[in-house]
Amino acid sequence: MPQITTANHSTLCEEKTMSRYFRNFVAGSLALFSLGSQAQQNFDNVEIEVLPVRDGIYMLVGAGGNITVQTGVDGVLMIDTQYAELSEKIYSKIQELSPTPIRYIINTHSHPDHVGGNANLAPLGATITGGNVARLQEDAGDGATIVAFETVMNNMVDEKYPVESWPSETFFVERKDMYFNDEGIEILHQPNAHTDGDVIVWFRKTDVVVTGDVFTTTMYPFIDKAKGGSINGVIAALNTIVDITIPRAKQEGGTLVVPGHGRLADEADVVEYRDMVTIIRDRIKALRDSGMTLEQVKAAGPTQDYDSRYGSNEGFWTTDMFIEAVYDGVQG
Ligand SMILES: [Zn+2]
């Protein structure tokens, strides 16, 4: 496993320029931006840790979803932006990794712990194409291009995110491709999984897959039914990741997998997780098919052997809520 690095190459001059940016910009946008489900969370003590993944690709861990940064001759491409409150710390780390502009931000889905920093970070970048049609006219040509599946845009508009955070390039096909920093990148839509707008991002040359929240190493899959999530969509997405990834030897290493939350993983980790989710789905389906009510299914303990690893009795996604979402999803 690569080691965590906290190397600091940034000069005083860069820091000064950046804090001027942030004093003017973040202060204004934070006032507007109170959408985070953890708005009450104190971010002062959150450190952004940088984990080199492979060949210019890094995983940034702070609070909220993991960020992936790809660096190279064309500039910086980043996937997800965590919370708005962390943007200054995140931007500082990215500048240490590469002094080039952020050209693209790809959002894996619309949850605030993944898109919260869009409005702060996109304006600090510079689009490579000049096209920026979805934003206000005066912003055209400025800032990084924010790429996301169409329904991410719909959700962000519905939830009244600031205009600056909206995707500026949406798509509705199942597979969008890009070529950036000398490698092919595939953005693969995963229908009705964690939400209705999930994408997996696959760096084909460096062989790194970024999963968003269809895969985490920390919890049972969060199925956001209100946003179109479903258990069978999650399993389909996990199977897609298993299809793409290739182990190096003895089922270890090879393709590296950046999860939505948790530690850097490989195919074996995803297989293990996919099997767990599939087994629980099949158990709950069998119990439901035998005529059990939701309460009876819960009492039967269909997740019991996995609860010490993935379960939770508190927080926004409890084991009970997971069982309920699966019970709903295996109907008929
Ligand atoms: Zn999420």
C-alpha cells in the first residue's frame, strides 16, 4: 500500500494568492451554501491527507467522500470536491501536487459531501475548451468544467445549490469518454444504484477505477431511494467494477479502486463486498418470498454475520434502514 504523504512544496507567494482568493470567494459562497447534511460539523480540525495511488493519480481524504486527483501535462482533473468548508485546504493540497490549473471536475453523484466544494473550486480552475454553456454568461470561458450525469444537475437545481456549483457539461448516455493527461478516461453511468446519477470513472492507462458511493469499504451500501437508488442497481454497479478490475497475482493488487468512502482497494475487496451485498439481498428476498413482514425479516437477522464489519445502529444509514431498503427493492 502506498504511504500517506504530507509533503509541502507550496511557496509563501502561492499561499498568499490563494488566501486572497478564498477570503473574497469562500466567505461569500459559504453564506449561500448551507446544504450539507453535516452543516453543523466543525471542519477546523479536518486535515486533508494525500495518498499517491499510481502515476500522477492521488486520493485525497478529509471529511466526506474521497477525492481523486489526476495530474499531468494538460492540467488537473479531479473527481468530487467534498464539503465547501474544506475547499481551501483541498486546493492547497492540489497545488502542492501540481501548479497547473484544475481543468475538469467530475462529480460521481449529487450528495453534498461529494459536490459541496464545486462552487469554490471550479472558479479557481480554467476550462480547456472554452465552452461553459450551462453557467451564467459572464462566467463563460472561466473556471473548470464540471462534468456529471444529467440527473446530478437536476438534483442540484431541485435542491437549490448555488449556480456556480452546477455541472457545466452533462451527459445522458451510459458511457462518456475523454482523453486527458495522456490517457483514456471512461465515465460509466450506473443506473439507479446509490442514486439515479452515479458514475464510475475508469483511468484506462494508469488502471485506476474511482467508484463514488456505489462502493465503500466502511458501511452497508447507502441506497438513497428518494434519489432513485435501488439494491439491484448497487449490485449491478459492483459487478461492473468487478468486470473492469484485474488482479495482478493471487487476486491481489493490479487495478486499484478508489472507493466513495474508506481505504484504497483492489478487485478482491470489491468482490468480497459484492458477495456480501448479494448474499444479504438473496436472504432478504427469500424471507420476503416466504411471506415474512419487514419486522419479521429484521427479527430474523439477515445481516447478523456482517454487522460487526458494516453495521450501524446510529447515524444517517443504520442497518435497519439498509434492511428496509433491500426489503422494498426485492418486491415481486
Ligand atoms: Zn453519496
